[in-house]
Amino acid sequence: MEQPIAMNTLSQILEKLRLKGKDNELKISDHGKMQSASGKIYKPEDLTIVKTYRFEGDSDPADNSVLYLVEDQDKNIGYILDAYGIYSDNEGPSFDDFLKKIPTENRDEQELFS
């Protein structure tokens, strides 16, 4: 049986997602919805946040970020990545408003990465 690998850094988690074929990043689009790299458009009710990771840099506030693992209605896993506060890549309230509307369900890492 494969031993679970501890994932402590953002790069470790992103690499694990890539290896599992779950490295589909969603970004807020100009029309206020999330869009995948393939062009699929999502409304908040199309997604569920299944795991949240927060990272805090030891010495640089610009290293603070949050990674949301999301699942769509077809059970595909992707992620939304953002920095904290003034370092956020997402200006204006549309990103935060969108995130607040996504239902949340905290799943175990073993389930998500198996």
C-alpha cells in the first residue's frame, strides 16, 4: 500500500494535483464567472469547495495564499488560487462575492488524491 505523502507547501500540492490529472485552474473572468483553462464557464452553484489550504510565508507577506480545491457537477476536481489581501490577483468584489456563494464541504485529502 502506498504511503501518503505529507503536503506542506503550495508547490507540493500543485504537483500532486498535476500528477493526478487534477490541475485544472479556474480563474474569474470578465463576466464575473469562473472559467477553466479549457474555456468551461462556471456559476457558483456549479461548484463545491471540497478542501481549502492556507499558506503563510515566514518572512514575506506576499507569500500568503489560499488554494481552494473545487469539484464541478461532473465530479471533476480543479482549483482556485489566490493571494491574501492587497497581494490578491483579483481586484474588486466580484471574486470574493463569487467564492462566498460556492457551497463548501470539507473532504479528506486521502479521498481527493486517491
